[in-house]
Amino acid sequence: MGHGGEPRRAQAYDGELGAAVARAQEGDEESFAVAYRLVQSGLLGYLRGLVGDDAEDVASEAWLEIARDLGRFRGDGAGFRGWTATIARHRALDHLRRKRVRPRGTTLEQDVLELPGPHNTHDQALEAMTTERALDLVRGLPRDQAEAVLLRVVVGLDGPAAARVLGKRPGAVRTAAYRGLKRLARQLEEEARGAAEE
């Protein structure tokens, strides 16, 4: 972690990101591509935590809005990461609202979707090491903790920036992230003990 709890990787890219955004606002398409590359992986990880497999579709919607409104953005690289996370969060919430009003599948479709997969212990152990597994664990947290963890750890926002995205006080976001990470650590310890006993 860097100063203020922000991952060093994000801090290192903020200068480059800020410069790329400024050039992109002047119409430099190549600089927009640089900004996209620096932000996309964290943004996609955040969205996976919110909407699961639909993350890439939601990210595409978010980037359309980001490109359209880029001229209105004011700030540095860290500010741009926060601004893009806010836009992505709004698109994710819209997506979840739309998904709730869609008609449900037939009973047969639901039954097929809920059939257990052909996993064995070895496959499950390998799955536990994947990013998708980590995101599944995060999705199991209460929503405030999950979003705080995703914004702080995956997107790399500091406490105040994550608080702006969520519309909360920085202390509340720091507390939610701390509680979420503690809960994840306990869950991983329990899983490790369970696997060792098998």
C-alpha cells in the first residue's frame, strides 16, 4: 500500500494517467487509449464485483459515457479513476434495476441453471486461486463492505475518493473496507482449515 492506503501501482500510474487524460481532452485519441488501458482492469474488477458476468457489457456502457463527457472532467489521474468509477457504478446500478424488472425464466430454465456443476475437489481448489473466486468472496460481503473493498483494493482509490463515489463519509468507507477485509480473511482461514482436514 502507498500513502493514504492507496495501492502503489495506482499511485505510480496517476501522473501518466493525468497527462493522458489532458491530451485526450484536446482530442488525442491515442492518449484516450492510454487512459483506457490504465483504468480498465481496475474498473472491470469493480464491475465484476457488482454485476458478475455482465461486467464487460456494463463497462462498455460506462466507457461510452466517459468518452462522451470527457470534456467536462476536471482533475488529475486519481480524480479520473474516481470519476470513471462513479460513472461505472451508476451504469451497474441501472443494469441491476433493469435486470430486476425482466421476466424470470421458466421453472425448467431455472432448474437447469441451478444444477450442480461437475466439480471435483481438485477443480475447486484450482478455482479458489482465481480472480473470479476472489470476486465471488467479495460479492458475499454486505454491499457496503463489498463496494468499499472493490473501490479501495481493485480500483485503487483512496478513502476520500471512494467515499465520493459511494456518497459516504471517508471514515465510513474506511471502516467498511476494514470490516470487509477482516471478514474475507476469516473466511479464507476457515476454508483453508476445512481443506486441510479433508
